[in-house]
Amino acid sequence: MRAQRAGRLGAAAILFTAACASGLREADRSFRAGDYLQAAAAYETYIERHPAARDVDAALFRLALAYTMPSSRVYDPARAVATLQKLVRGHPTSEHLAPAEVMLGMLARLDELETQAARTGEQLAALEASSAEAQRTSEDQIARLRASLADSEVEVRRLRDELARLKSIDLRR
């Protein structure tokens, strides 16, 4: 009886191990094919179903990579960071630890640069608006000055004509 039970447990363990490996192979195949949406879904399923599997650290690492592919429909740097942090906290002896820490640093820098770029974009938009307003103001001032100059030239001509008329009258006396 014990032998049968042990045999069944052994068979169950073999089936469980095969199912684990199959899920991870499917995820890896999708990842290598560049189907990051399918790969991410398969890695998430694998991690959820087999949290204690010996290669869950590799699944976490590749899942984070899928989240960092900018052209992917699953591009999500925040989820990549969370996944990498889970890897670092839960698997301190993983061979993926060093690359995960490097990626965390790069993702933090990317976040800083995106924040800085957004601020710079806002500043640029404000400067462009300010510049456009200054240009409109300058154009308005130039138009007013030109109109004032034209009025002054008309007035100067009128005064010259008046002066010439007065000279002519004075000379006749």
C-alpha cells in the first residue's frame, strides 16, 4: 500500500514538474518570438501557479524584460520595476540578481529622465507661449510706432507747408 502511494506521489511530482517546465517553455518560446504580450501572460500564469518553482526567478526576470520592451503592448516600466523588486527580494541568490539590479538602476534613471523631459517640455511650451506673446506685443508696438511716425510725418509736412506760407506772406510785406 505504501509503495503504491509513494509511486503515485512520485508520478504526481513528475507530472507537476513537467507541467511547470511546459508552461515556462511556452512563455520562453513566445518571448523569443517577440510576442511579449503572450509571453507576459504565460510568465504571469507560470509565476502565479508555481511560486516556489526553482526557476521562478528566471520567469520573473523575463517577465520584467517583456515589460521593458518599448514596442510591446505590455510596455510598463512601473510593472517591470515591481517585478524586478520581487525578484531581488525573493531570490537573493539568483543568477539574475545582478542584471536585475542593473535594470532597476536603469529604470530609475529612465524615470528621472522622463520626468525631466516632461518638465523641460512644459518649460519649452511656456517659453514658446511667452515668446509668441512677446512677438505679438512687439508687432503691436511696431505697428503703433509706424502709425505714430506716419502721423508725425504728416504733421511735419503740414507745419512745413504752414511755415512756407507764412514766409511767403512775410516776404510780401
